[in-house]
Amino acid sequence: MRDVLAHRGPDGAGLWADDRTALVHRRLSIVDVAGGHQPLSNEDGGIWVTFNGEIYNHRDVRAELEAAGHRYRTRSDTETIVHAYEQWGDDCVQRFRGMFAFALWDAPKRRLLLVRDRLGIKPLYWARAGDRVLFASEVKAILASGLVTPQANRAVLSEVLATRYTSGAETLFEGVYKLLPGHRLVFECDRVRVDKYWDLPLDGPDPALDRLGDGELVERFRGLLQESVRLHLMADVPIGVFLSGGIDSAAVAAFMAPYAARPLETFSVGFADTAFNELAYARQAARFVGATSHEVVIDDADFFGALPRLIWHEDEPIAHPSSVPLHFVSALARTRVKVVLTGEGSDELLAGYGKYPRALFNWRAGGMYEHLLPRAIREAVAASVVPSLPGTLGRLARRSFLAMPRRPADVFLDNFAGLPLELQRTLLDPRIVAGADPYAASLEYFSRPNGASGTLGRLLYTDMKTYLVELLMKQDQMSMSASLESRVPFLDHVLVEFAARLPHRLKLHGRTTKRILREAARGLVPPAILTRPKMGFPVPFPGWMRGRWNDVAHQVLLDRRTRQRGLVNPAAVSRLLERHRDGQCAGGDAIWALLNLELWYRTFIDRDGIQTLPEAGPLRAAA
């Protein structure tokens, strides 16, 4: 179980066990390189911990604990967890600012405590196996125990294909669960109990903040972000930054630069296809803060050559093609540093995606549309007029209030799905989709905030609890595939709680997204980056699927083994591949989802290990 995770910790390995519990650890040494070995115990060896992550305020907590009489043997933040538990019990987690997943064994009480950080930056999975509880940073370690048989959890398959994640604690492996962000698990007396210790503020914008001037709120936000970046620089090893060319990572780099003892090092990835390349903006941001920039450029052969191995690293079908270039830039960064800061989390926190203004427009316009026109006319427009509209106009209309019911599941979720429910009914075996409600769990989050939160607040809360957790898992697994630690200063919980209570005008103002960040970063990042539209790390996968890789997908998705699995409708999948290849439909997202799902089945459920894709045909010269 420990050594299947060697990529997460190549610097050392630890194991401790008594007659009831075994704790193991793979170490990526970052803080107290010489002395922070794990598992680690308190003074008398009664309490042991194995820990993944960083407690950024551990020095402040340590001072308080030493004043209370606790004695330290190391300089590591890991030891603070042990003594904080001795002092405050399970509520010790309320004292920590950081990213963490830890397991703590209290031997005198015969009690296991598992804890995951508030936002889900670090992963933690668990399973029951008879009278045992197994836990790990990755599912593959639980499977390596031999006590859990890998079986596909088909009950969540429709949700995974639609939303790209599971909203609740279930995973795509039957009987394997993720500990949700902001939750604790206690195992004692043969019983598992899970409780929530933190949540995002649910009561909407703070009226007291709403009464302050925008300038003062921008200054407070800037101060909190600067403090978070400073805290995230805690390390005894070199630190760099991922630079995409967007405002989020450029702002992080700008706040990092004054603290750097040597020129900041930035790391960026681009594609050989220049239409999908942001490297020019990344270089501009690096020059602006006086950083040394490093770049890697990948092509389709690099992408598909790495894909099967990265599915093994991620334990799941890869949700987003951008995971693959993230692995390559992580490998580049690992040649120079052990830690990077990234801009992840800003979009969900501050309404940075273009989908937010589009969704709100459709929601409001749809309300007026329902008020003005009878249902029969609206249904006629959706059935007859919208399908006949040409080109871009037709594509936009099909994703607007003119074509969809005014329900949150349709306007906010299915409208932006990877594999929408209607398409699932075409491509999948009917038994997979029958009775499926892929959005039910997400809608529970949407319904949780009170009325003061507004529609935008509900959308942001839902994405923070679902979509962001998937992105953070992607970032963790892809950076750790290269033995690199990634940190996310936008997700310091003090900053998150402040931002959650901000007036909506400082997040989304008309079509201007992340307004408060744009104001806070003014003068710190190049003006061209401050005002450029979000590119969103696009990957040329759809174009590759119109060329020589279409045949590769055809071989994987329609071979004998796939047909025997009984997941897809072979004739429908064949038509999808052909129509996408010929430019008759935009099937890239669906092909990506099905290809990853099949490779995941072969890797984990069939237990065939890391796969190799069929060889692609030669590149054809352009006409």
C-alpha cells in the first residue's frame, strides 16, 4: 500500500504498527528535511500520525502549544498535529491554516481519526474491509491491500459522465469513499462516524461589507491574498510558480516576487498548435515580475503517449484533457523545484468562468420568456424554430432559454455537461441511464444556501463543493505524478470566508468576471493580461480526433472487449466518431469521456494495469 505511492514521496518511506493499527508514509521532504520523518508520535508514543500536506501557521500554533507545556523533538509541522490533538482533541483542526489529509491513531483510546482540509486540496480515500478500515491518498493504495476487490460503481456512472465528478462521498469504485472536504472520520468500537467541521458561509453577502466602499474591500482582499501567498511560501526547499498567462497565476507570481531570495522561477506549458498556446502571455507576465521562465511544448504524440499512464495516476477517468499538459509542466518544474504555487480556485471563488454570466442571463431571460409567452408557443419554438437555426446562431440558441426548461438542472448543469443526459441516452446502454439523475447530488448543494445568497451565490457554492474538488484532485494527482507539491493560495480558508461574504458586484459585474481580483492586481500584472478574456487552458483534442487519432479511438471503443462490457451502444458510438471526423458534429467531449472510461475499466476493473494505445496512422499533409 505504501510503495505503490512512491511517486508521492520518493525521499523516504516510513512504517509503524502496533497490534491494532499500521500507519505508513511516503515522504516528499519540504519542511524540516532532516528531522520530519513519519509516522511521528508524541513524547510517550501513545499518539501517532501520518500526514500529507502543510500546516502554514504551524509556528504560531507551536508557540501556543509550547507555552502550554508540550515538548517538540523536530521543526516539522507534522509534530504540531500530534500536540494540538493532545491539547484540543478533534477540534485541533480548527487551529490549522493549510492543506492537509492526516490519519491519527490514539492508542490508549483505540481510536482512529481521519481529517481532510476545508476545501479538499489534499485527497483522502477510505474503505471498510470486514472489521478493518483502510485509508490512503490514492485509491490504488487501498486496492494494493488485496482486501478490496475493484468493482465499478455503476450507480454513479451517469453523474461522472455528465458532471465529470461525483458530488458526494462515493467514488467510481464500489465501496471506496472519499472523505469530503471539511470532514472528519472517527473509527472506534468497530463503528465509523463522519462529521463536518467546516463549511463555506451560507448566508450570502455580509451587509456590513456591502456598506463599505469598493476601494476598501479591494484593499482588504489584496492584503488577505498577499498574506496567503506569504504563508504558502513556507518551505526549506526551492519554490516556483505555474504560470498560464491568465490573471490568477500572474497575480500569484506578482505577490510572490517580493519575498523571493533569488529570481522567481515560472513554469508554463503550451501546444505545438499555436491556436492553443498561451506561452506569449506567460512570458510577458514572467518578464513583468522579473522571473526566469521555463517552458515545455507538447504535441499530440506526447499527449496520447502519456494518457494511459495518467489515468492510472488519477485513479479515475480523466475529467479534463488539461490534466495531461499539467503533468508535463509538473515534470518540467520538478527538474528545478519541489514546490509550486498555482492560481487554482480563483474562478470558483470569484465567478471567473464565462458560464456564470451566460447562466444568469438565461435564468433571468427565461423567467421573462415564461411570463410573456404561453407554454405551447415556447414548446413550438424549441421543437421547430431552434433546430432550424444555422451555424453559431443555432448552437447558441440550443444552449439558451429558447430551447431548455427553466430548471436549475437544465440551465446550470446539463447545459454545461461533459456528456449531457440526452446524449447519454443515445450513446450508452439503456440500463446505465435508466432512472439516472446525474444532477441530484449537485442540486442538493445548490439548494443549501439561504435566500440571501442569490442565484450567483448558489452557483458558486455548488461549484466550490463539487467542480472545484475535482479540479483540486486533478492538480494534486498530476503534480504528484512528477513528485511535485502544488499549493493554492487562493484557497486559504481565511481568504475564502472573506470572499464568500463579498457583495456580488465585486465578483461578477455585467460581463466582467473576478472584478475584485482585477482591481487588486492592477499595476502588479501586465495590462494586457488584466483585460484579456479567459482562455481556460483549451486542448486541441477535438481537432486531433478529426485526424489520425480518430481511428485509435475507434479501435478502443469498438473492439471486442468494449462491446462485451455492455456500457455503450456500438452503432451510436461509431456514428459519433464518423460524424465528428467529418465535421458534422462537435463530439470531442463525448469521445474524450468514453475513451477515458474504457481505459479506466481496463486499467483497474479488468486489472490489466497501465494501458498502451494502438499506434496512430501517419500525419496527413494539409490540402
